[in-house]
Amino acid sequence: MSHPPADSPLHELLQRVDARSDGAPPTDTVATGFPSLDSLLGGGLRRGDLVILGGDVAAGKSALALAIALRAAERGSVAAVSCGETSPERVLERALAIEGRASIDDLRAGTADADTRAELGKAAHRLRGALPHVLAIGDGGVQTLAGELRGIRDLELAVVDSLASLPTGAAPRDEEIATAARELKRLAVDAGIVVLATAHLVGSTAARGAARPTLDDFGALGVVKQQADVLLAIYREEMYQPGMGNEGGTELHILKNRNGPTAYVDLYFYKRWLRFEDMLDPDR
């Protein structure tokens, strides 16, 4: 049987397949650091993909997106977090709270106990050598953001918080968000990076009671669900049925996955710390 020439793209692809068979990590993939999710996604998020992480108001979208960036950076990937809903200083504050298992209120008031301060010290030491780049989303939409991201050497993962912060006000909001989704997908492909953007769900999730999120809840004229390679959605039952003993339980639904199955993974949300953990593979 003939084989493709050694300099052909197919030959390079076969070499990567052989390397994966021998246990090598995928070279085009950025692990989220949540093992259950990475397993369903074939090792993690793929460069060139647009990933949208949706959820209701206060579901924890920003916290989970930041956690993925932190875990990617900890594993050696170059990551960036671009925020339009809070300042870079507060993003760093959240990062320290997540990693140090401390509440934002205790950080601000200086009321953390001795054990928590010790954990914060350890977290700060870890973060010092593995911290994502943190940028503010300014005026100019995706084009301006793309220019800033391209200035980060060897960038692999760009978290954009949120999709709603990118419109410039030049068109109806749904149209602008749809345009932003298209431009983010183009950025992912052209720059060869993962772009993970958070999005508010616009469907009537609360009106449906305990109904899980659906593809149609992403709105924006249906463009977001079309452009995204992976659509993730947070569902926390306690938000709709409080007091039922389900505090912290979180389903992270993979509603769309161009390269694999759709399913959901079980996470646990420590609201006080803004921290998510994998239920099947708890953290250190």
C-alpha cells in the first residue's frame, strides 16, 4: 500500500495519529484542567475552535472561564483573559480567591483566618509563575481585541468575558453579537488559537423552571450556535429550586461538539470561593 509523501499534510497528520497512539498528548489541544470535560472533548479544546460558554445570570460563567484559563496556564499553555465586565485587578482578585479557596469579601476586608492566609500565600506563589495575561476589553470590538491578542507570543487560549461586551453600538444588538461571534471564529482560525467566550443565555430558562439550557437559548439570530465549534452551558438546579439539598451541584452541558459527543459532566461550585471542581476527579 502506498503512503503519502513525507512532506505532505497527510503524512504529518498520520505522524500525529501515531504519536497519539503511543500516548503523546495532542499537539493542537489545550486541556481545560477538568478531567471529565477533557475526556469528552478528546483531550481538551482544539486550536482553531470557537468555544462558547453560556449560562444564566450569576450561574458562574466568568468563574469557570477564568478557572479554565488558570488551569491551562498552570499546565504550561499560554493563555489570556480579556474582560469587558470587570477590571483586570478584579480578575486577579478572583484568580487568587479561586486558587486560595478564599472569599472575595475576606480578601477585601482582610478577615481571612491564618489557615486561609497560608493557602493564599501558596496560591500566589503558584500563580506567579503561571498566570494568564489579563487584558481589558476596550472600544473597537473584536478587531481591536484581536490586535492585542496577536501581540502575545505563543498564545494558545484566549478567554473573552463576555460576548456581550464586544458590540460597538453601530447596529442592533443581536446583529452585533452575531457579527462578533463570526469574527471570533475567524480569529480562532487565523491565529490558530482556542477562543473561549462567555455568553448570557437569552432564552426563558427561568420561566421554564428547572428546564436545562438549549441551543436556542444562545440567541443572536441563531448565529452563535452556528459559528461555535463547541457550545457549553452551565446548569445549577439550586438557582431554580432552592432549598432542595442541591446546593453546589452543577451540570456542564456540551450542547454542541463538532468533533465528538454531546453529554454533560458533573461539577461542584463553591460559591463562596467562586471555585468549580470536577465531581469525578476532585482537585488537590
